[in-house]
Amino acid sequence: MDPTTRDALAERLRFYREMGIYDLYRRPVDETAVEAIAAEPEPMSKKLTVIQDRPIALKGIREDIGDCTRCKLHEQGRKQIVFGVGNPDADLMFVGEGPGADEDEQGEPFVGRAGQLLNNMISAMGLKREDVYIANVVKCRPPGNRTPERDESDTCGPFLMRQIAVVKPKVVVALGAVAAKTLLGVNDSMANLRGRFYDFAPMLPKNAPERDSSWPGTKLAVTYHPAYLLRDPRQKKETWKDLQMVMADLGLKPPTKSQD
Ligand code: SF4
């Protein structure tokens, strides 16, 4: 067995072990098929494998989170962990800050009023909510909807990074300053952060099974959080400019009606 195949196999076995799968059965080897796979250009065969495994990989991350007590948000009134929702093969991923009351109640990100606005933004882009993937920086509701504290974002952030590495979207849209700061590692105003693309590769934990050297990373755009837009609707125009920039990059057709 060549070293690349051996490493890939070892990584896959580690991944299954972390998911709690220990019993693996070996099928008789079809030498012709092995040769055919070996002859394929590597990025293609690797991409196909990864695409097929995305729902399982996301499930594995959720299982790794478990009934998490890693940061203090676990004891500050959360009802449940809000992991993420959407298409594991999405080209577009939205990243928010953290769950609010409705999200905490229903276990899904962006389902309250801000969620309705995000749904409208997604429709305006010519997509459906089910087409995209949506997650937050922290998976537990901060009390009183306060901003997640640095230690909380730092502790929970690696799970988000792993989600991004599994979905491999073509564009990530960071909604609001907390998401932007967590993902980009910079501390700047929204006015300075938005309106352009950044090259982005998720910072993964050392032993994360999602590490994939064939994936160069993705593009990241920053725009206002829908909850902020509810408080200051004047910024919707600016947000729409950011979304149009993303649409142009993804080749999405301009909508026929306005997001409002
Ligand atoms: Fe764990 Fe994240 Fe919840 Fe903190 S916010 S308890 S790290 S799942």
C-alpha cells in the first residue's frame, strides 16, 4: 500500500473511531477497481469521497460536542445546544453569533424574527433556506442575548471551523462583528470589514479529521447581522450590496423582487 493511501486510510479509521464505530468489515478487494481509483486524479477521487461523507462528518462533530460543558454558557440557562442546519453540500454558508430565545427553544439557528429576515435575504438571492448551511459561533444561548465573551467564542469556535471544513462552501458570509472577528481573527469595525472578500481557511484543531490538504479554503464576506438590521433597517441597503457581491461570485441570478 502506498504511503498516501495508508495515511488516508488511517485518517478515515481515526474519524470512525471518534464517532464510536469500531467494527469495520472488509470487502473482498477488486484489484481492477483499485487500479482504476488509483489512476484517477487525486483531487477528484478525494472530493467525491468527502462529498459522500459530509452528513456523517457533521453528525460526528455534533457527537463530539455531546452534552457540552466546555464553556460557562452550559450553565447559564441554555435549553439545548443549537448545532447548525441546512445543506451539507451548500455553496453558501451563513455564520451568526449565537442562538437567541427562539433558537434555544427550537434547537435550530435563525428561526426567530432575525431568522425570518435571514430567510428573506436568502430568498432575495434566489435561493431557499434548505440550499444553504447556517451555523453560529457559539452553540449555546448567551443569557439575555448578550454578546458571546471571548473565552466562549474561543472554546466553541473550533466546532464551527470543523463545520466549515466539512461543508466546504464556496462562500462564507459572516453575519455581524462577532462572527467576523471569530472567523477572521481581526478586531475592526463593520464599516471596515464589509464590502470585500477575504481568503479564508478554517483554523482546525490539530487532530481534526476534517483536515484536507487538497482544499485551499474559501472566500469570506462580512455583512450586518439580521438582528442588527431589525434595529436599524437603514443598513439593509448596504447589506443587499454585500449579498449582491456574493451572488455575482456564485453566479446566482438577480432576483426579480426586492428583499423587503
Ligand atoms: Fe460547549 Fe459551545 Fe455550548 Fe460552550 S457554547 S457549552 S463550548 S457547545
